Amino acid sequence: CRLQVGFPFLSLLVSGGHCQILLCHGVGNYTMLGGTLDDALGEAYDKAARMLGVSKGVAGGAVMEQLAKTGNPDAVPLPVPMQKRKDCDFSYAG
């Protein structure tokens, strides 16, 4: 089954580098609404794992995922960063 998506639509482009939120008007016709300002998602996981002392020389994402599966989501209250920004840029580093 081939899914047909009509224009316009929103796209979240996630890569090993940076991420972007795009408004897709047509083939080759995009408007970037926002993107990462700093670290890529993988880098943020790696840094968090190192800070917690759980990386053990491997990529932090897999370790953090395993810990999250058994963690308490209410253990640490986290702020909602960048609430007052008027754009769609975002940060994984906080």
C-alpha cells in the first residue's frame, strides 16, 4: 500500500546531526519553521549519560532508554524550556 500525502504538510526531519521542522508546500518547496539550536539529540543523550555516570563507554542513547523504562517519570520536576520564544526553534541541551 502506498500512502499518498497531500500538500501542505508538516515534517519533522531527524538526523544524526540537527533536526528541523518543515512546512512542505510541494516537491522541493519547503519553509523551515524551526530547528535545533545546539546539540543533536544523540549528543544530548550522550552528555546526559556521561553526567549520570552510566555511559560505560557506549552510546548514551541506548543506556538512557533502558534506564527510562524502569525509571520514575515524576522523580525530578523538569522545567519547560524556551516557553517565551516566538519561533519554533528547540534545544535538546536545555
